[in-house]
Amino acid sequence: MKQRFKNFFSGFVVAGFINILIGVFYLVVVAGIPFQDPTPEMQINYAANMRVGDILFLIGAILCVVGIIGKIVLYFFRSKAVS
């Protein structure tokens, strides 16, 4: 049972890291650097793409933190059960 939880939280860490990478890719490649004098349509597209990248990055960071905290809690429960 403990191995299932360990795998579950490891999955959270991996999924979070992948989501962070996708968010960074979206911010750097898709949204990119804004133009100097953009049209209103270009400003809207840039703002929307930046928001999507920010949300992907935030979700990935939350998943990583939840996974790491879960693994730490499991470690402490395991060490308490052994002693």
C-alpha cells in the first residue's frame, strides 16, 4: 500500500515537472516577446497566450509541491512506523 502512495506522489512530481516545461515552452515560444508597437489584436493575443502559459506553469508548480510534500509525509510515516 505504501508503494502505491509513493508511486502516486511520484506521478504528481513528474506530471508537475512536465506541466512546468509545457508552461515555459508556451511562455517563451508561443507568446514570445511582444512587438514594439502592436495592434490591439496582437496585444490581445499576446495577453491570452501569456495567461495560458502562466496558468500551465502555476498548475505544474502546484503539482510538484503537492507531490514533494506527499513524499515527505510518507517518509516521516515510514520512519515512525519502523521505530
